[in-house]
Amino acid sequence: MDDDNRTARWERRAGTPLAVASLLFLASYAVGVLGEDLPGPVRDLSRAVLYGSWALFIVDYAVRWRLSGEGPGFVHRHWLDSVVVVLPLLRPVRIVRVYDAMQARRPGEPRMTLQARVMLYAGLSSSLLGLSAALAEYHYEHNAPGASIRTFGDALWWSVATLSTVGYGDVVPVTVIGRLIAVVLMGCGLALLGAVTGSFSSYLMQRFARAGDDLGPRGK
Amino acid sequence: MDDDNRTARWERRAGTPLAVASLLFLASYAVGVLGEDLPGPVRDLSRAVLYGSWALFIVDYAVRWRLSGEGPGFVHRHWLDSVVVVLPLLRPVRIVRVYDAMQARRPGEPRMTLQARVMLYAGLSSSLLGLSAALAEYHYEHNAPGASIRTFGDALWWSVATLSTVGYGDVVPVTVIGRLIAVVLMGCGLALLGAVTGSFSSYLMQRFARAGDDLGPRGK
Amino acid sequence: MDDDNRTARWERRAGTPLAVASLLFLASYAVGVLGEDLPGPVRDLSRAVLYGSWALFIVDYAVRWRLSGEGPGFVHRHWLDSVVVVLPLLRPVRIVRVYDAMQARRPGEPRMTLQARVMLYAGLSSSLLGLSAALAEYHYEHNAPGASIRTFGDALWWSVATLSTVGYGDVVPVTVIGRLIAVVLMGCGLALLGAVTGSFSSYLMQRFARAGDDLGPRGK
Amino acid sequence: MDDDNRTARWERRAGTPLAVASLLFLASYAVGVLGEDLPGPVRDLSRAVLYGSWALFIVDYAVRWRLSGEGPGFVHRHWLDSVVVVLPLLRPVRIVRVYDAMQARRPGEPRMTLQARVMLYAGLSSSLLGLSAALAEYHYEHNAPGASIRTFGDALWWSVATLSTVGYGDVVPVTVIGRLIAVVLMGCGLALLGAVTGSFSSYLMQRFARAGDDLGPRGK
């Protein structure tokens, strides 16, 4: 059996556990950031879950490196995976892939159109990304001197205003780490949002073209 | 007669009354929000119109559910309709469909191009959406402590600056509900505006391509 | 000779004088707005030029209405022309058409690509639009109480930040008329800028596709 | 041997030295702007490197003008090169071309897709542009009265927020030169960023279309 098959088999087997671990990572990170008043044992448990799922991501990375049979070039060639191992908060974004795959397998219903799938994929990814960024931003900002992001609600509001490129500027990060998180959010998020906009636009065009001379596009 | 036909027939018959009800809903909502100094009976009447048209939307939803012959899956499958029943302020956006259909039926004039129709559709939808959002934003913000949206003019200005993603930040919502409305406006509005931009760009390209070597594009 | 030909002949003949009048209108408007310290006669002259060119626009509109042989429907059907007659500051945008036509006629040089022409057209249009908006904005804002647009430099800066949708919000209009001008600028400008972005993106794609495996795209 | 060949040969030979000079120019500009506390000799050396590389750019421009055999029309026809000779800080953006060419020549690996190359090209260009703009902005702003860009970190933060069109407005240029730099950054940067967004969107579409009914898009 050659290496490619083994990698594919690993990905098929590890997919669901890793998706669950990603959600657990996000949830335990949220507990750690927001649950400052929770009893000690709960916080300890959430921290254990956090590091446990991170360990799983590292194991997955190591296994795939091994199976690939590549040398140090693997780190460069799979740079996105390498980044995600160091910044596991970006990991939940990949859950969307599993969700999309599940949608694909459901036998009874007709498949969504290509545009709908791109919109769903990019929309969900940017939502998860925005949520992760809001958590991290709140974590690093809310106690900083002169901070304008003081509650988690502020952080969410900032995150949405940033992703949509509206950027009111009423709440902004002031710390160095907070600004770095913002830069990552802008970089990843804008591309994803552009994909949502682009595919919606193309979907609308298609709908109108198909509708021809009858009643126009019909709301879903 | 099969179910699909009955649904289509219902939509054909109910289309115009529902469009009128949507406009009445928007108008009576505006009266309720802006007409604080109107005499009591006028306000009572507008409230009656408001709930009356809402009731019509619910009846329409129920009838279509019935005619579809589907179980609880209808709520999930027609999720956009389900959202609109709960947030009827989004309803007026669908008037545009009726307007487009009327344009299509007028026999005398030549049909607009595909791009022009998408631009008109997305432009009108986002205008109505912006108007509804400004009304709701004014409603929830103008008495909040520390609010910067104090007049309906401020709310309209905020709404346009948000839809265009300019986002000056001179007037911003400060309440939780106000921010939720803003998130909905960004979500729906940006996609619609992307469609306007995209179709205008493609229209311009086409126009230049057709103009070939002669006088260039001619302003309408 | 039928009506269409007469309209075309009129447009051919009136094109250059109208373009000159448009530039004169813009220049005299700028003198009126910015030259508050100029001697009286100069200001009177510029006002005369302003109303003179406006009168020319009205004559052009009337002639074309006459030649079209249409009734009141002309106003609706040529709504963009009707708007421009009332708001002649939008007129200079149409100069671009003449410039494009001149480019097209020059025999010696090879024609620009479609994307380059769309970029040039949309780029020049939005520059002229931004300049007009900055003039008008300065006119209505710089003496308003609480204004942040106090110099013409501020107005230009605001205009660029608005057209690019960056929208810092450090200088913003505060009067009703100032905000209406801003809404028009956002509406027209964003669509034009979307066309610039879109055609640049498509130009880059084409260039890379053609470059194939050799040296990549070559800076002009 | 005709002129075109000689130009091509010159570009092939001068490509790498010019790319190195571009990086040296950027580096020595950064030392000049940021290294105010460096010992005098180091600052003198960096200034020498700065003017040395600028001289190289001028030589390259002159040689290509000569080889082209054109008259003064060269300045107009190669206007982008002419601008870059006067504003050499825009030069590093062209390094990307060399990088792309190197990628193309590497024999072992498969070629990147068209979209990936456009994304890489536009992404790298806008990064270098943002870095140059931040350096220049810091240079002209950090001592201005009433400035909000006081550290180089502020300048970088402003640069990213501007390129992404988020535009919070918490730090903004206040001097005339600072605002001119901002206008150039918006003009060049937004088009480049639009190319990144557009090609990412098209890449995602393609990936989903190819994935068909299997596991969906696979993270790199």
C-alpha cells in the first residue's frame, strides 16, 4: 500500500475525532477566557481539555508528516497546517470541511448549488474565525490600560465590524498582541468574506438569468 | 391538481396583497417609531395596521406550509421565510420581487439587461433594508444613555455609512439590540451591495466591449 | 432623415462644446467656492461662466428631448440626464467619455485593452466625482457649527477616504446637505471603484495567464 | 541584433542586481527612519546605500530609454517606470516579479495554479507597499503637532487598517505629506487587495467544483 493511500486513510479515520477536538478546544478556550468566576476545578478541567486537544492536533500533524515520507520540506509545503499547529485557535475553521462533507453524503436531499456551498463554507468559516478572534481579543485587551474593548460583547462587536470592513473605530485593540490578532483576522477574514460576496453575486445573476421572463427570483 | 400547482397558484394570488401589506407594515412601523407626537387615535390605528399585516404574513406562512404537505422540516427548509415571519421588518425587501415581475410583464418596452435587473433588484433591496434598519436603530437607540444616534437623520446617515462599508464611526449603536440590528444589516446588506458592484462592473465591461472602436460608452 | 440620425448628429456636434462647458462649470464652481478673497469682478465673471454653462446643459437637454420626439416619458426614460440637468456638478464625469473617444481615434498607437479602458474610465470618473464632491462638501460644511471639514484639504482627504470606503471618520460632514452629498458620493463612487478593482483583477489574471512559464508579468 | 532583444537582454542581466538594490533601498530607508539613535557612521553608511541604490535605478531607467530608441515619448509611455524613478520607495514592489520568476524556473516542483500565483503576487506586493507606506508615514508624522501616529507600531497598524479598507480612524495622518502617502497607499493597495480577494474567491469556486461529491475542499 503506498503512502498516499495511508494518508487518505488516516484523514478519513481521524477526521471526526479531530473535528470534535477542535470544537472542544474552542469551547475550553472560551471557558478559560470568559469563565473567570467559575470554580477552580471547572477551570482546571477546561484547561486539561484545552491542552489535550492541542496535543491531538500535534499528533495528527506528526502522523501526517511521517506518512508523507517527506523530510523538513513538509513544514514548508504544508505551511497552513504548520501555522495551525502553533495557533490552534485557527483550527475550528476546518470543522466546516467536515460539515460540508456530511452535507455531501446525505443521500435523500438534492445537492446544494456550487455557489450555495461556497457561501456556506466561507460564511461559516468567517463566523468561527470571528468568534475565535473575539475570544482572543477579549483575553488580551480587557485589562489593558486605556482599552476600549472591555466586555466580551465589545469584542464580538469589534470582530463583526472588522470582518465586514466597516471599521467604526468606536472599539479598537490597543495592545500589540491585540493588534496582531486583528491583522490575522483582517487577512483571513476579508478573503473569506470576498468569497461570500462574490458567490452571492454570481448566484443572483444565475437566478435572474434562469428566471427569464417569469416571476423573477423567488425568495428561497 | 398536485401540491406544487396549488402553491404556485397561492403565490400568484397572494403576491399583490402581501406586497401591499409589507408596505403598510413598514409605513405603520415608521409612524409608530417616528410619530411620538401624533394624536392617540392615529397611533392606535397604525398599531392595528402593524399587527394586521403581521397576521397576514403568518397566515401566508401557514398556508404555504399546509400546501407544501411537509412536516416540521418545512421550517428548516424554508428558513428564510421562517426568519421573516419572526422579524417582519425584513419583509419589505421582498416587494422588490413584485416590482421586478411587473417590469417583466409590461409589454410595450424592451426588457432591461440582466445586469440592469440585478442592479435594480439589489439596489432597491438594500435601500429598503437600510430604511428598515434605520427605523429600528432609531427606535432602540435614541433614548439610550450615551447614544450617538439621537435623531432619525443620524440613523439614516449611520445606515448608509454602514451599508457602503465606509463606517465613519461618528454615530454608532451602543445598545445590545442596536448592535444586533447592525450585524443583521451588515450581513444582508454587504452581500446585496456586492451584487450591485459586481453587476455594474460587468455591465461596464460589456458596454465597452460592444462599443468597440466608436464613441465609447454612452451615458444612458 | 429620421430622428435617431438627427440625435446622433447633434451629439457629435455638441460633444466637444459641452465637454468644454463641463470643465468651465467645474472651474468656475471651484473659483466660487474657494476664491472668497478674489476681487469682486473675478467672482462675478466666474458666476457668469457658471450659469452660462448650466444654461448650455439645459439647452442640450431640451434639444435632445425635442429631437427624440418623445413626450413627458423622456424625463423618466433618460433619468440620468434629467438628474444631471438639476445637479450639473455631476456633469464633468461625462467628460471622460470624450477623452475615451479621443483615445480611440488616435490612429498611430495600438488600442488599449478592454480592462485598461474600463480602469481608465472608472478611475477618471471617480476622480472627477471625488473632486466635485470635495468642492461641494467644503462649500456647505466649512462654516457650519461643530464642523470637522474646515479646509479644502480636509474636504479632499474626506473625499478620498470615502471613495476608497476606508472611512476613518476623523473628518465627517455634519450638516444635512453635507451628508446628502456624501450619500451621492458613496452611491456613485463605490460602483465606479468596484469597476476599477474588478477590471484590475481581471487584467492581472490575464497577464499572468499569458506570461505562462516565462518571466511573469512585466511592469508596464 | 535589434533593439527589443537588447532591452530583453538588459532586463535579464540587470534583474537580480536591481532586485537586491531595491531591498537595500528599503532596508537603508528603514534604518534612516527608525534608527535615530544609531551611531553616526552607521547612519552615514545607510544613507550612502540609499543614494547608491537610487542611482542604480536611474541608470537602469536611462539605459532602457537609450535601448528603446524612443524620444521623450518614453517618459509618457513608461509612466509607471518614470514614477518609480522619482518615488523609489515604490520600487520594492517589483521584487515580487523576480520572486515569481524564480518560482517559475524551479524545475522539480509542479507549478502553482494561476489563482495561487495572482494571490501570491498581489499579496506580497501589497505587503511591501504597506511596509514602505508605514515607514514613510512614520517619518513624516511622528513629530507633527497633534499627530496620532507616534510610534512605528502605530504606523504599521494604520497601514494594515487602511489596506484592508477597515479604517478604524484611531490613528490617522494629519500632515499634508502624510495624507498624500495615504492616498497613494489607498490607490495602489486597494486594487491589489481586490485582486487577492477576487483570485481567492475564484480559487475556492474551482476547488469546490473539482471536489464534486467527495470530501470537499482539502486545506492545503
